[in-house]
Amino acid sequence: MAKKVMIMDTILRDAHQSHAATRMRTEQMLPVLDALDEVGYYSLEGWGGATFDTCMRFLNEDPWERLRTLRKHLKKTPIQMLLRGQNLLGYRNYADDLVDKLVEKCFENGIGVIRVFDALNDPRNLEASMKAIRKYGDELHATDPTRGICEAAISYTSGPVYTMEYFVNLAKTYESMGADNICIKDMANLLLPFDAYELVKAMKAALRPETKLHLHTHNTTGTGDMVNLMAIMAGVDIVDTALSPLGNGTSQPATEPLVATLKGTEYDTGIDLEKLIPIAAHFKKVAAELEKEGSLNPKVRQVDVNTLIYQVPGGMLSNLMNQLKKAGKEDKLQEVLAEVPNVRRDCGYPPLVTPSSQIVGTQAVMNVVMGERYKMVTKETRDLFAGKYGRVPMPINEEVAEKVLKGEPRITHRPADDLEPEYEKLKAEVIAKGYYTQEEDVLSYASFPEVAENFFKWRKARDKGVDVDQAKTGVYPV
Ligand code: CO
């Protein structure tokens, strides 16, 4: 039986986040949005925490305005976004009322599919956001069946507790919590092709037939195309690719080769390669512009096999090396790499993704450099042991916990249960500062307070006819 494979193109989000520090501007997207809408993608990824931040911080753009512009042109193709569970678009836990409001506004401004994940794979950290996605998504879905979709993502990682059973059980949990799609999110390109085959087979067998399985990987270590192909042969429904000018390397595997590979097979994407040519030509120019302004370093296109060798994500490895360099202990890399699994075991085997990868990595460096384990600990390590990020998959090492926490209390409940409602309070702050123009401003302010305030200041100056360049001085360092 023919099984059409669907594609989400990441060209408007992860592709330029991975290659060019998220610096693509709305005006660089505009010329081809109508053409992108005609391709026949499952969705186009166009929004997330980093695009939100960068819009205001570096590009003088209102991220909400960008979203509305995208939606105006993408009439048929749903816009997909990435949400960090209870951390929303930022880096702290938000109260449930803010989670509800943000999800409502995302759908209202044009999002069709929300991919939501938690770094620790703690389902409790997705409870509030998935509930809100169902609430507002169902309304939208009733008027447009391609929109209002809840996609729960599993942070893929490797390690002794991360068995097939662990991933399948988690997928079933998310499905029972109301996910339409399940995503395997392999942000570090740790997933290997034959493992991808087994994992997809097992998940497809365990999930409901109507639940779509979506795979997200990168091509950092050079295995991305093979991972996608093996997943497709095992029955995955949707894979992520990026148009070739911003594809491969640290970004997603390129779109065109996969479309060509599947053409005429039982997995045909139905996408016409000819339609992609002029769009790719446009993004080739954009990539050149980004390279010229210094946002894109051509090195990101190369294959980096370090992850395959050291079993830690690329970003984490370069962090370790930087920290050792600063401490003048570059010769200690092998010791630190040997310490990483020990620290990870002590704190209950968190997935090695942001932020736990940085927390574990930094602690491993400290343990080695200080010559005594946990003599020095960061606040983040303490919070991880205290349960403030959520539940880790395995029990933590009690002896180490005692040394790290020094009597600080541990929580076992959902971290956001400790938070008071905050939307009205933040709204009052934005109004008092004189920046309020829309409810969305409160959400921008909640996500990145200083960045948003600087942006509001600039916006106010622009709207009042003050010289924009003057208004920018001292506000934007870039
Ligand atoms: Co990614």
C-alpha cells in the first residue's frame, strides 16, 4: 500500500537558527512565501523561542507581527512552532495562566501546529501547555482540520535508561494526554539510522493508527539523511528537512535530495522538485547575505563526527572545551568526558539536551578541575538535584544529593505548582511603563523582559516619528 511521506520544511526556523544564529529577517522570507505555500508541505516551521528572542533583540521586529505576516501568505500550509513546555518561549517556569494565554495568542495569530517538549521528558511539565493546546486547538481544528494540532515531542538522548521501552511508554503517555502527533526530537543528531528504524517500528506498533509520528533530526554528524530514510522505511509519517541553501551540517538534511530519492517509490512525497528550484535559488541569495553580514559561518555546513566518537552532543562538547580552556586545563578533556556519565548517573540520568547538558557538563568540569567531586556546585546543579526542573527518569544518588543540597529542601511535585498566577501582574507592569499596545506585548515582556523593553522603547520612538537610528543608539549593541 502506498504510503505518502510528508515533509515539514524548517527553512523559516531551525534551518537559520542552526546555520545563522536565527538572523533571517521577515523581508528575506517574504518574496517566496506564496511559492512555499504551493509546495505541498505538511507544515512550515516558522516560530519558536529563539526566533522570538532574536526578532526583538537583533532585528527590531515584533515576533507577533512576523507571525501574522507569515499567516497572511501561508494560506494552505500550517505554520508550525516549537514550545518549551512550561518554559514557553523563555528559560524559566511560567505560571499556568501565562501558559494558557500564550497558547491562545499563538493560535490566534496564525500558528497551526504546536510542537511542545520538555528537556527532562517529564510529562508533568507538558500538562498545562497540552491542556491549553487542546482547548484552543480544538476550536481552531473545528474550522480547519489541518490546524489546531498538538504535537508532543520526546527529547531523544542516549544512555542506559533510554531503552526502546522508555521511549515507547513516553510516546503512549503523551498520546493519552491528548497529542495528535508524537515527535522524536533528535536535536543533537545522536539517533543512528538502524536505531531509528527500530524505534519508529516500535512506536508505530504501539500508538493509535491515527496518531502521526514525526521525526526531527539534524545532519551534524552526517547521518541525518540515513536516519530519515530508515525512519521512512519503518513507517514514519512526517520528517523534517531544510531547503538545501540552509540544509545539512548543523541544520536538517536537505529537502531536495529526499524528495528526489522518494520520487516514484511507495513513499513519494508528492512534492514537485521543479517547484523547489526557484525557492532554493532565493534562499541561496539569503544565505550569501547572512554569510556576508557575519551571521553564517560556513563551518556549520561541515560534518562533525565528534558526537559519534564522544557520545555527547556537539554543543556540549564545545562548551566543555571552552570551559577547560578558560581554566587552562585543556589536557583534562578525556578525564572530563569520563566524568560526564558519572555526573549524569548521580543526578538520575537527565537527557543530554539544553539545559541539562550544560548543567551536567559544567559539573563534570568542576569535579575534575577541583580534584574533588562536588566540592563546588553551580546553582543549576543544586536546582536539578532539588527537583526544580522536574522529574528525572532514575533515582538520584542520595549521598551526592546530601553533599550538593546541604539541607535545601527537595520538591517532588510539579515545579509550576509553586507559582502564583502572573499574567495580570505583568500586564499592569507593561501598562505602567507605557508600552502596552496589545495583549501580545505582555507575553513578549514575560518571555524576555529586558529585550522586550528595549524593543518597546525602539518601537515607541519609531511610532512617534523620532529618528529611529537615534532611538537605537545604546539600545541595540548589534
Ligand atoms: Co532542531
